[in-house]
Amino acid sequence: MGVSKKILVIPGDGIGQEVTAWGKKVLETIAVNFNHTFTFDEGIMGHVAIEATGDPLPAETLDKARASDAILFGAIGHAKYDNDPTAKVRPEQGLLKIRKELGLYANLRPIKLFDDLLQASSIKPEILQGADILFFRELTGDVYFGEKLRSEDRATASDLMIYHKYEVERIARKAFEAARTRRKKLCSVDKANVLEASRLWREVVQEIAKEFPDVETEHMFIDNAAMQLIKDPKRFDVVVTGNLFGDILTDEASQIAGSMGMLASASVGDRVGFYEPIHGSAHDIAGKGIANPLASILSAALLLDISFGLKDESQRVIRAVDATLRQGYRTMDIANKHTANDMLLGTDAMGAQVLKNLN
Ligand code: NAD
């Protein structure tokens, strides 16, 4: 039996427009192939929305987002604002607002290296091969939102690292649920030997772990985790951590996968999920038709898996990407400069090749 779902597509700015078209086409193809009914709507956000309405997140887009089952987003940003940091209305305000309004408290970033891109990483292929990690970074707490102080003489400063039990509980539960559908291993990263907020984090994760006896749980200090990630990335399955440690670890981990044009992320809360490539609007290549659409296509795969629970469909998309890379097709950003075997494609030809491999 097929499922019936409403998907809001927000292409945004720059290459967001070019790559999201392919994420959407992949979802349309999956719907046909697996007998699902996906209904699409479109919303504006970012620079295009400011130009059209004066607001980076018009109320109409937010209403559509609330009424949807999942959101496929591209990117926002325009050179005009990058060069004018004082501009009062800015594209990124739209992104921050939609995350807040939808209550998205967990950021998920899968790190999966496709075998054919092993050479694109700065880490040795034999260490990377087979690495497949899913990060859960908490988004609402930690030093980002705790009290910030500066002494009167400006010579002393502090940021409060604060976590509430419910914040740890809800993200831990999501991470355990994901681990259950994968290799059933969860690593919680903290600094419980030093930080009280981490001791709370660890206590709560230990508590939630009792609900998931089938998942093997380990606790690791952040300093060790940062080292293990490079030394032996294959040892990790699901990693759950706080906002600050997650910020740093996920950027470190993105290097395991090679290129920005390959990585997708999801922000989830209690209801609607928000899926996007990790890259921005890339004005330097916007309009040239050369952006890599694979991160958007992999965002669509993530959406199918996490928001709709359609694992087979999601795997099918990932396999189509894998097949396309194995055939030697590359966009400029992932081309191997040292061999002449790559077949260089633009955005549309690359997207079309993935669609072909889906069928
Ligand atoms: P960027 O991610 O847009 O680009 C960084 C570099 O990677 C560029 O050289 C770009 O050409 C390349 N690149 C990125 N995605 C690619 C793809 N799919 N295929 C091929 N190459 C790709 O980051 P930036 O240049 O720092 O920022 C550009 C704009 O994007 C800014 O306005 C920034 O504010 C915005 N931005 C938005 C988001 C978002 O919407 N989530 C994230 C980061 C940056």
C-alpha cells in the first residue's frame, strides 16, 4: 500500500533553485515507482522572498510549511548581503525563523562516503572505506543559548553551558530510534569528566538507554571522539551529542565524505522535518548549470527515510547515486583531477543520470 504525503519544496536562492529541482524529480520518480502519492507545493524564502515581499520568510511559506508532512529546502543567500553585514533584512533570517517556528531541535547529518569518491578525501582510503555515520546534534540548548556575561572592565567573559533534562531526553530518544533501524550502536559524546551539563547529559542518555536494550550504547568524551573519528570512522554508527560538540564534530566528519556537494542534512522536531544540502547558494557558480545536485538528491533520500519511514525507497535513491558515481559521472566539484576517466557533467545531466539509474 502506497502512502499519501504533502511535501513543500523551498528552492531558495542561487544554486538552491538549480539543485532542488532534481531532489524533487527524484521524489516524483520514487512516488511513481513505489505507488505513493506525493503532493508538492512550493514556497519562497531568502533573497527571492525579500525581493518579492520584503520578508525573508513570508507568512504564506510558513503556513504551507506547517501544513506539510516534510520540507525539501535548497539554500538561501545572495552576494548583496554578504558584502553588507549591516543589512537589516537578510536571507538567513528566514532560515533561522522557520527552524524556530517549526520547533526543529535535532540536526541529523549522515556521513557516508561513496566508494568511488574515496580518492576525494584527505584521509587514507583504507581507513574511510565503509564508514557510515549518522550524527544527531542538539540544536536548542548549550552555550549558544545560556547566559552570556562580560565583566565591567571587559576583561572577563563567560557563556553558560545549560541543558534541561527534557532537551536531552527528546534527542536521545530520536537517536536511539534511528540506531534501532541501523547497526544498533549508539555513541553519546560529552565531557562528563569535567562538565556538570555533560553529567546531566550522560545520566539522561543512560536512563533512555534502558528503553532500548537492543541498542549497544557507549559514552565517549569529546576529545577522544574527535580523535577516533579520524583514526577509525567505521567504529561509529549513530552519534548523539550536544550543540557545541556537535557543531565541531559534524564539520570534522564532513571531511570524511569529501565534498560539500555530496552532503545532506535534516532538522527534525516533533512533527514536520526539514531537509537540505549542507552547502549554501554558491553565488560563484549560480546560473552556470554546473552545481552538483547530489546533496539535494541525498536530502530527498533522507526525507523518505526519516519523515516517511520509507527505508527501501531511500536506499534505492542512495544506490542510484552510487551507481551514477560508479559509472564515472562527476560534476566539477568531485572530479578527480588526477585521472582522465571521469565523465564531467553539468547539474541537469547529472540529475538525469541519477533518474535513469532509479528506473
Ligand atoms: P557555499 O556552500 O555556497 O559554497 C562554498 C563553495 O563550495 C563554493 O566555492 C561553491 O561553489 C562550492 N559549492 C557549494 N555547493 C556546491 C555544489 N552543490 N556543487 C558544486 N560546488 C558547490 O558557501 P559560501 O560560498 O560560504 O556562501 C554562499 C552563500 O550561501 C552566502 O550568501 C551564505 O550566506 C549562504 N549560505 C547558505 C546556507 C544555507 O542556506 N543553509 C549555508 C551556507 C551558506
